[in-house]
Amino acid sequence: MVLPPKHLLSKSSYLRSLQCSKSLYLYKFHYNKRDPLPEALKVRFQKGHDIGALAREKFPGGINCQPPQPWDYRNSILQTQELIEKKFPVIYEAAFQFNRVLAAVDILVLGKEGYCAMEVKSSLKISESYLKDAALQYFVIAKSGLPLSDFYFLHLNKPVDEALQYHEDIFCKTQVTDYCREQLPITSEKVDAALKVISAKQAPEVSVGEHCLKPYLCDFYGYCHSDANLQGNQNELPF
């Protein structure tokens, strides 16, 4: 198999584009302008990785397609294709690409009606951002040629202790298949818009505002709110 081209957009950069197109452009072309990662966020990321490892214990024996480097999923995409062709029952970090947009799903499980995708979340509730995340993944997987039987979130139904010991009942499933299917045309439009931002020769003009904080604190907050970059900005933050 021939290696696919490197992706231009991932699910994380896609979600970034929904919050702010300027943030997407800065992330792609001025990565070193980002604010330092807060320690609390590092702890949250680590907890997410640990919860993901626990979730895999519910579906043992899988092959992990995660690449050594997060920016190069090309071999992971080929490995995923090969495993699907062989009808391998459980795949971790199954990678797909369509129109240079990448999606890697946490757990892919083969059932009687085909493959089911599961995205693991270390939270008790499903947020709007999580739903948009799932819609993008479903879009890429479907467009790449794999019809999914279902798409679920596998998330916590109770707080877990610091030891993160595995118990059968700490996870519950929330199906979002119908939502993802309904969102296909909208997701397609938003993907095209994000790719257009990346192909532009300069960053889009976006004033600072509440979107700098919602749904997440933007990691270019310091850059966009510096004195130099606020000059001439008529839309000051309303707080």
C-alpha cells in the first residue's frame, strides 16, 4: 500500500476551528506563539490517558495503531485498513483519513452488524464539544469507506479514585450514531471552511471576545490579548 499524504486537519484542530478560525491558523503556522500548558491541564490529560487504558480492559486483545509520533499517522492509517480487511475484532486508535482530514477512534470493535466505534471520555456527561468531536470522526470514517454499525461514547458513570482501579461498572455507553448521521452535511461544510482557513495566506481577522474562553480557554489567549495585538481592536472583552 502507498502511504497517504500527511493530514492537514485532525479532530482537535477541527474543534479549534469551530471555536475560532484565527486560533486554527495560528496553531498551524505560528505554533510557538501558544501559551504554556497549565499544570492542571497536564494532569487532566494524563487522567484521560489512564481512563482510556482502563476502557481497553473491557475489550482486551486489541492491536494498537497509535503511531510513535502524533503528527504522523500515515502508517497507522494503512495498518488500520489491513486489520479491517482481515476483520480483526478489536482495534485501538484506529486511524482514518479523508480529504487530508484525520480521525483516530479510541476503540473499534467488530460485531455481528459490522464495526462499532467507541470514543472514551473521562467525564460523567457528554458535552456539546464531545458531540462535535464524534460527528467529525463519523464523517471521516464514513467517507473513507467504512460503514459503522454504531458510534458510542464510553464514559464514566461515577467518579473514580486516584488509583483508577478498574471496576466493571464505572463505564456507561451513550449512543450518538443518529446524531452523527444527521450532522454529516453540516460537518462537511465546517470541514471545508476549516481547510479554507489553512490554505489562506494570512490569519483571518477575528476580534477578541467571549469565544476566547468558551468552550475552552484558547492557548493563544496571551498572544491575541497582548498590547501589540490589541491595538486597533474595537471589540474589547466584555468582562
